[in-house]
Amino acid sequence: MSLLPLLNDRFAAALAAVGAPNAQPLVQQAGRPEFGDYQMNGVMGAAKALKLNPREMAQKVIDAVDLAGIAASLEIAGPGFINIKLADSFLAQRVETALGDAQLGVDALPRQKVMVEYSSVNLAKEMHIGHLRGGIIGDALARIQGFVGQEVVRQNHVGDWGTQFGMLVAYMVETSKTGNASLELGDLDSFYKKSKVRFDEDPAFADTARDYVVKLQGGDAEVLALWKQFVAISLTHCNAIYQKLGLLLNDDDVRGESFYNDDLPVLVNELREKGLLTESDGAQVVFLDEFKNKEGDPAAFIVQKQGGGYLYATTDLGAIRFRTRELKLDRCLYVVDSRQALHFQQLFTTARKAGFLAADAQFEHIGHGTIMGPDGKPLKTRSGDTVKLGDLLDEAVERAFALVSSKNPDQDEATRREIARAVGIGALKYADLSKNRNTDYIFDWDAMLSFEGNTAPYLQYAYTRVQSIFRKVGDWDRRGALLLSEPAEHALALELARFADVVHQVARDSMPHFLCAYLYNLATAFSRFYEACPVLQDGVANTSRLKLCELSGQTLARGLNLLGIEVLETM
Ligand code: ARG
């Protein structure tokens, strides 16, 4: 059991023993080192409910709690907090156990089938800066769910359906007559623009485009084949970006909007049979009393437009139904821009009313903010255009290359390029993941590429420092007990022992910045330890300290891996 549940269990038992069986122990990491390692904050609430003096009750809890072999000391502080200092021997044993475990001491959570839906780009256009955060965050969350033992389904709910595809296919047919369509498609954005120009200027072209939409929806084999070709080319662009960015998404994870097309009339009928539909201005809507406006009118969740067309929302209802009925998910994380928050609230509410979602199914919108430029507005290029993701990734690597080259001018170029790739992409991802995902942030190359502070380069460098110790030491004898005596050793072992709690927390609340903050603290604790406690003395390696180094290296590497960031042996 990881530290927090262990301490909470023991204190819950103690609270029960002193007459407060329902009180919450509320154990948390200590706010300051002088408060010990953890503090138990549940006594005040329990004492108030029982009308007892909290400090007296705290003493009773201390007398009752069984922390033999776990805590070195328990002290009452302030109005009735209990400060907990863990025993060196206990922490040493935790480190030993984690070292012998591929999971580094992180227990599996109760097994669930968890979908992480992320990236979900619209295929008509090239990937841009707006796709960065969702991709990075979703990928980290999927990795973390896998690590804690969940059956993970990655899902790329691409926008591959809708009227614009008639236009794009019509333009594809037209260009293939005069030149090379797939060559033109190399620049998806200009392809889109050119086809839009054709659509607007030539009524005959527009007619063909509309005709293709009808044929597409009717399942016409020829037009479908053309559309498939377009989708495949577009996905090739995405895959190249995923690879550069180190995302685990591939073609097997794609289940686009088109997948649900045939199901939409069936689903709307089901809503009608359940008595949920109302006609409003010719459209079919579900009225939601849960979302009233200022005038007290319920929100209208439109599922079918006037004229019969379906919408984004209808497809999402189809996806929920499929995910519940066919995939039997326990949990689904929709990693999508926060600006779609209302859509998801209304979607989940409608799906529950319709019985498309089981009462205990955990379907969650994992929102994220926007990446801003220095002017505090959404980041654009200097000329005011959308930042293309491919260009941004290339720039990250180029900037890292310049940095690495200035630090190590003598290294051969291939090595510098390889380091630059890991550092540049790592920096970009970490800068994102280390911010609370709910907030916007200002994009800053210099800050993210800095070798100091809470950045990827700092952590990657910390890892190489650990590895260099082992290169220096060579073979070492790992027999012999792990003994902690110095405060810096205790502090490092404590950080190492906390890893499981942090990973579990992020698996529960999908907030990767807590894992980043943890890794930064760990690297800092390692640094302090390394300065204060010599690992090699007079040519003799200290086994105990080497074990701390070893687990530090493994935890840093694993933590970064869970965030989708590579480590290097040297930098
Ligand atoms: N393709 C959509 C967009 O670019 C995002 C899809 C998000 N996922 C969903 N199930 N609605 O805005």
C-alpha cells in the first residue's frame, strides 16, 4: 500500500478506537519540513463533532494509533494537528522494495476499461498549435492509466465527415485531371483554401461538391473511395506529427466521426421513443432544464437540424452510445479544449437522460486552456497566421540544437542532433504538462529550454548526472542493507517513497502538473543529497547511497516516460 492510504488507514482505525469511527483522518504531506514528513489534520473536526478538547483528543489518537515500525515520532502541534516523522528504517525498506519492482512500488489500481480520447483533429486542415495541448496531455494520461494497470483504449475521434468533404473530394478529382492531387495535398491548408476558392467562384464546381456530399452520405462506392483516399493522406500528415512529438497514437486508434454516421437516425429515433425530443424552429432538440438561461428557459441541445442534417452533438451521442454499449467502458476521458465545456456538460446530461450512459460510468471532459503569445492573445506567427504544428516542432528542435551546440561544441553533430531532438520536444511537452491544464499560459521558448528550474532540460540533465555516477563506479556490490542516517538521505528516500501516491493521484484527477512538480522536487532532493552525502569515498562506493541513486534515476526516467518525455544517458 502506498504511503497516504497506509497512514490514513492507521489513523482511521485510531479515530475509531477513540470513539470517532466516521471521522476523516485527513493525512497529507507536511507543509514545511519542521512539521515532519506528513501531518494528520482530522482531529479538530472529530473533536468538534464530539465536543472534546482537540489537543487532548490528539494525544488519545497518538496513544491509540499503530504506527510501529512506520513512524519515528508523532507530535501534537497547534490546535490539534499531529506531525508525523517517518522512521528511517521504514523508508529504507520502501526504497529496497521499489528497487526490486518493475513498477517501482506503484500498485495497480482497481481494474477498469479506460478510454482516453485525444487529438481528435479535423482532417480537412493541417495540424496547428491548437492541437498541441490536447495531444500532449492526452498521451500522458493514457500512459499513466496503463502504468496503474488499466485496460487503456486510445481514441482519435477525428473530424472526417461533413459538407466540407464534398468540396475537398471534388477538388481532388479536379486536380487529379490536370496534375498530381496527392502532391498538392502535401500542403493541406493551401489545398483547402484553393478548393474553397473554386467552390465560391464556380457554381458548377459547387454543384459537384454538393452532389458528392449527397453521394457520400448515401454510401456511393466511388465517392466513398475518393473520400477514403483523402482521409488517408490527411492522416499521414497527422501520423508524421504524432511521431515527431512522440505521441503513441496510430491508425488503430482512429475512429472518426464518419464511423457513427449510420447510427445517427437510429439514435435520434431512440431519443424520440423515449419522449426526449421536441421540435423547435424545425429542429429536433432535447430541452435541458439543468441549463436554464437568465430568463429561466431551458437550454436546447440540438440533435437534428431543420432539413434533417445531423450535428457535432449528434455524433457525440452516437460515440457515447457505442462506447457504453459496444466497448463497455468504465471510464472515458475526453481531452478537449475547455471552450467546449458546455457542450460536454450538455452532452453527458442528455446521454444520461437517454440511458446511453450508465449511472456509475465515469465520462469526464478533461479540459485545457489556450497557449498564448507574449501579448496575452492566442499564439500566432509574426505575420498573424496560425502556427503550424510541424513548424513549431522543428523550431523546438532547432533551438535545442543551438543550445546543445553552444554547451558542447566539441561533440559530433549526430550526437548533438539526437540530444536536441529529445531536449527540444521534451521541453515543449514539459512546459505544457507542468502548468495546471485548466489555465492558459504564455508560450516562452527561453523558459522552457532553460537548464534551471522546473523544466524538462533540468530533469533530463539530473538523470544524466545519476547515470554518470554509475559509469564512474562500474560494477558494484548491491548486497548489504540500505541505511539512512543523514537528513538529506531521509528527505530523498521520502520523495522516492511518495512516487506511488503521486501517480495514483494523477490517474484519479488527470492533472499531470502534479507529477511534474513531484519530479522537480525529487531532482532537487537528489541534488541536495548528492552535495551533502558522498557516494564515493577514497575510491570505495557507499552501497546504501548507490541504491538511493539507482532508484532516483529509475524514478526520474519512469516519471518522465509517463509524461511522454525521453531521457538520455549523456547530454
Ligand atoms: N474535432 C473536434 C474539434 O476539432 C474535437 C473533437 C473532440 N471530441 C469529441 N468527442 N467531441 O473541435
